[in-house]
Amino acid sequence: MKTLIEWLSDFMAYERGRFRSALSVRQSGAIARCWLRWLQRNHNVNTPDQLRTAHMESWQKHLLTWRTKKSLPLKPGTVNGRLSAARAFLRWLARRGVVPLKLADELVFVQEPRLLPHSVLDHAQVRKLLSGLDTTSAAGIRDRALLETLYTSGLRARELLGIDLEAVNFEQATALVMGKGSKERVVPLGKTALRWLENYVKGVRPFWLKNPLEKALWLNPQGQRLCYQRLDKIVHRHAAQAALPPNVTTHTFRRSCATELVKSGANLWHVKELLGHETLGPLRHYAALTITDLKKTHAQCHPREKES
């Protein structure tokens, strides 16, 4: 009989065949593999026929009692992410008659608190960070263009880094990006971001380009496509120079973009399309941001409030 690890390899091949992003397949596969190794160590489970309901309950309890290196429990979203990866694998096995479907149902998602987005900068903070960049150097011009583009379009880091030069339409002020699930979408580029992007493309990129066949928009001084680790260091360095909170990351610019749009009254459907979400669900946290303005409007406009 095939082992669970062998079945997992088949499952990952199946997922890649569904044109899921390579990153998503690797991440879910890594989570499922860790789970299977945990089953081997703690319950001596190696094949599908050995799986029992008690093993599902045991692993879920393990996740809820797990502590990080900082002695903190896993966040509900992290727990659910690990459960989701295991459930997807079990459901795939169940469709092939390898395990009972009820095993996947035994893994119950935990409730996630509806908190406002964290690690968000207001516009004044973002402006302080961007205006503080030293743009007298080639790297400074590139960094300014990078961060302006992150902020104007709310891109994910890998979407930003995956942009090719030919995907930028300077006349229409748009860029074609590859989102989750290998889905393309067109995002707008604001005037300020477009101006800095043109400065970078005309004044920096040609001098860093080593291979004329290189398609990447964002390069390092060696002429190679900029990597995530380098982008992360760029963000942390400039945030520290601007005396901003240490939890500022590339994703902070995405959250800050969405927050400012919602606070300014943008249609949530349009924000969803800009960010590349399939549903409005991920924006439910941002909807709470409008309550302050709603209360202010209510106090100013409702006839009963005017009587007091």
C-alpha cells in the first residue's frame, strides 16, 4: 500500500495540473508534509488505512497548544491555514476512495476574531517615508519607484516583483500583473508612481541591464530580477529611517492602500478588483473603518440629532 507521503506527492501533482500557483502548491504541500511527519512520530501512522478520527482530534489539540519561539500561541488564521491544507488533502483522498470523507470533517476551523487590519500606515506616514528617500542615487530612484508602485496599486510583493517591463503601459498608466492562481489583472498606476517609474525605467534600468533579453521590470545592480528578500530589506530599512513602527512590511503598503481607499468612500467592489480578491470576504475588516465617518455624518445630517 502507498504511504501517505507518496499519496501527497500525487496530490501536489494534481494541484499543479489545476494551474494553481507554484507558491500555493509548495506552501500547502509543506504544511501537509509536516502534518504527516507529526502523525508518524506521535502515532506511528504511515498509510491511509491507519488514519482514525482520534488522530484528527489529537492534531487539532496539538495546534491549539503549540507555542512559537516567543512562547506565543498560533494565530487563528495560521491554525486554519494548516487545517485547510490537511482537509484539502483528505478530501482528495476521499474522492478516490482511499479514506472516509468524515476524516476531513473532523478538522474543524477555529473562529477568527474580526479585527481591523493591523500594520497600517496613514497617508501622512507613507508620505513621510517616501519623501525621506535619498533619490540622488540609482538605488534610491528604484526604491522610490518600487514603494510608490506598492502603495498606489496595493500589489502583493510577488505580484510587484513578477512584473515584466513590457507589462507596463505608460500611455494608459496601467500594469498587467499575475495574481494568485496565475490569474492576470490590470491595475492602475497613479500619477506620482508613474512619474517615478518612468524615472527608473529611463534613468536607472538601462545602466543596470546586463542581459538584453532580461524581461524583469525591477532589477538589482547586477542586472537580475529583484528578489523578495532584497525587497523586504529595502522596506525595513526605509521604514526604520522614517522612524516608523518595526512591523512595517511590504504587505503594509497593500493594507494602507486599501484602508485609504475605503476611508475615502471607494466602492468595495472596485477595491476588491484592484487587490485581486475573488470575493468581498477579505474586505470585511476594512468595512469597519467607515464607522467613524458614518457616525459623523449621522450626527450632522439626521433630523433627530439636529434637535438636541
